[in-house]
Amino acid sequence: MLLIIQTGDPVALAQPFGSFADYFIRGMDVSGDQVQVFNVHQNQTLPKFNSNISGIIITGSAAMVTEHTLWMRQTQHWLELAIDAKIPILGVCFGHQLLADLLGGQVDYNPKGRNMGLSVCRLNDAGSKDPLMAHINPKLEFNTLVSHQQAVINLPQSVTLLAVCEKDQNHIFSYENNVWGVQFHPEWTIEIMQAYIKQRQFDLQVEGFDTQLMIEQLQSCNHARGLLNQFKKIVGLN
């Protein structure tokens, strides 16, 4: 059973594509009976551990990790137990930052500003050998879709840096052999990214972004999306 920890809801223009959990379910091509979704941002209690939990995904969110709300702290406490139990965990965007904060890293607003739209992810040597990126070899650069203001400023000492991008020095990391954090959105499609750009159009233009150009530059990110299939294999889902 794949457990999806849903930490937020899509913006209005992206809601026709479903919930954050729906994005992952489609991206991984799994059936609904293989997945359990828990809305921790709505104070839904996470379950007790059992042998049926084969993997965990932590979604993105409009919330900020630096808010340190009660539901975030409770989720981190539960994740500590999951990490100790060696359950494979994938944190995406906010989920990536929540894991980094839990493990002792520093999350804050990115001094390079908002990162949104198409971005190039660059694997280092450790990243090229990591099982989550096995489908990318020997390619060390691949396109991703991003949307975030905060980032992991300082990595926890205990993790391994796997990749960077132009605006994020800590774009992917791993911890031991069962935890991964990725700042980009492997579950997003071009249509979802377009919806977010249009929803945030005013703020983006105030910040100096050319939103029309951002939309024109978008393209399918197959290597990034393939990461979901790799995680699916790691957790043993058919």
C-alpha cells in the first residue's frame, strides 16, 4: 500500500486536474485501491504503522515549512518513525523541505527568488548512481517543472546531495537508502504548470517574470516524470 501524505490543495485553475494525490496516482499509473491518502493539512491523523505500508509520498503545499504549524510538527514526528522503520519515502517540493527540516537542515526563502516554470536539473556523481535516478543514466541533465519560493538553504549533515539547478543548490537529496527529497514536481504535466503560472500571473509579473514566455518554454519532462516509476519499483508496486 502506497501512503500519500497530502499537505495542501491545488490552486483554483489546477483543481480540474484533481487533487495533489490524483497527480501522483496518474503519474505512477497505480490504481486507487493501492493508495491511501491522508490530508494532514486538514488535521487528519496519520495511521499506526503496519506491514501494508510499502512506501510514502509527501506532496507539495502552498504552506511554508518555516511556519512550523502543529500539523507539520505532528507529520514530522510520524515521519521519524517511518524513517526508522526503513519505509521508502519520497518528499516533493514542500515534502522535500519538510524532510530536510526534520533531518536538521535549514529551510527559508530562497535568496535567488522564486523558482517557477521549466528548469534544468543537474545530477552530480552521487546522483548518477542513485537508484531513484537509474532511468536517467547516462544523461546527467534533465528538464523539470518547478514552483516554489522557499528552498533548502543548508542540507542536513547526514544526507547526500544528488542534484542542483540554477536557483537551488540542494535540488535533490537522499538519506540512508530509503529517503529522497526532490524540489521539482515529477507529478506535474504541462497543463498543471500552465495553470499555476496563470494563477500566479500578477505576482510573477510584479517580480519581473514574462509569463507568456514561461508558458511558451514549457515542455514535457519525461525524465523527471520517470522518477515516479523508479519510486514505484522501489516500493514494489505493480
